[in-house]
Amino acid sequence: MDAIMIPGQKDGIFKPDNAVRPNSTDTRVFSLLSLKGRTAIVTGGGGGIGFAAVEAFAEAGANVALWYNTNKSAVEKAEQVSKTYGVICKAYQVKITDETCVKEAIDTAVRDLNGRLDIFVANAGIPWLYGPIIDVDTPLYHNILDINMHSVFYAAKVAGNYFRRQQAEETAVDGKKLENFNRGSFIITTSIAGVTTLIPAAMTPYSMAKAALIQMAKTLAVEWAPFARVNAISPAYISTDMTGQVPESLRTTWSGLTPMG
């Protein structure tokens, strides 16, 4: 009886050099991941995790609205993304703590791109750099909650309405039939600070906001189940412009607590 040969196996042994590789024309997996014709909005898209998301969506074929606050390189970055990936990528300076501004910015981005909204990434946020709460003024507390938490609520209200209408009516804002829309996707960047205490940092307001966002994602996922998916991503210590604002001594401690450094 002839031996049964398994792809990738030689003489009964799997080896990296004889592993099965797809033909250059076999793009089935990549097609499943394609976002061609979709629209994504990313807040805090000018750098760090946000810009990585912008590039990923563009590479997958989506048109992307890159929201920023003060990052002066955002416009140039958006132009470069457009050239690199052959999609529409536009930068918008948005005051995310103003509910009216958030709605206007979403409406504008949808009109500027292709009349639809498929993905919203609520990524913008700031760190807490002021130490124990008993030593700071209350307005600093309100500021971080406005930026890191309330802004997500404002965006969710508008994005959710787009997702619900598109699911029900199956049309873009111009009335044209909506192609390839099953349901929307709302993604919130939270943090491990929302589920555990980061030692030795004194960052109670930051952790409060991130914990609230995690619960927001869980409850919205149920509330929006008929027309959208809602997910929270909780990064650990990542080298970005935001973590670069943290004192060097604290970053050294974080690195020491990370198994792979």
C-alpha cells in the first residue's frame, strides 16, 4: 500500500523548506480580508496605534478619514497613504470633545469619501501625567475624561445611527444602493489599565476612563447586535508618542516588568 503523502511533509517529516506555499495568483485569503470600497474613520490617526490602523485599512483597500488634533504631520501622512495604497485618505482636524464638531466631522468625512461608513475606530486619547489625585486640580480630571471617554460616546451616537440606517435602508447617503454592507464595526482603543492596576504609576483617572470604555464596548455589542459589531482593544506597553510623554524612569520600570523587554 502506497504511503499517504501530506503536503509539506517529506520522508514523514515536516520541514520549513518544503512547506506548502500559495501560488502568487492565489489570493483567496487576502480577498476575505479586503475592505475595498469601504470607509473607515480613525480618531487619533496622526501617529502611534492610530496611524498604524490607518495604514492597515488603506492597505486592505478602504478609504480612510484620519482625524487629528495638533499633529502637524497628519495632512502629509494622509497624502502619503493615498499615494502608497491608491485609496482616498484625508486628514481632518477635529475637536473630539465637542459633540457638534464630532457629528459634523463624521458627516463631512462620509460625504468626502464614498457616502458610507463601515468602520469607526475611537482611538484618540491622552495619558495621565499628574500623579495622585489628591495632589491635582479637578479640571485636569474632567479634561482626561472628556478626551478619553466622553468623546467616544459622542462618536458612538453618530456612527451607530449611520450603521443602523445603512442596515435598514441598504443605501448610501446619496441614495445609491449600498454594496457589501453587512453591519458596521465600532472599535475602541482601551488599555490594560482598564482591567488591572499598573504599578507603580499613579494614573487613577486614566484607568477609570479605560475601564468605562471596556464596559461600554460590552454593552454596546449587545445593544447594536442587529446592525454593528463593537470591540475593545486593550494594548499593554507600546512605544508611541503618547508613552514617550511618560517619565523615563517609569518607562524603564515598565520594560522591566515585560517578559520580552
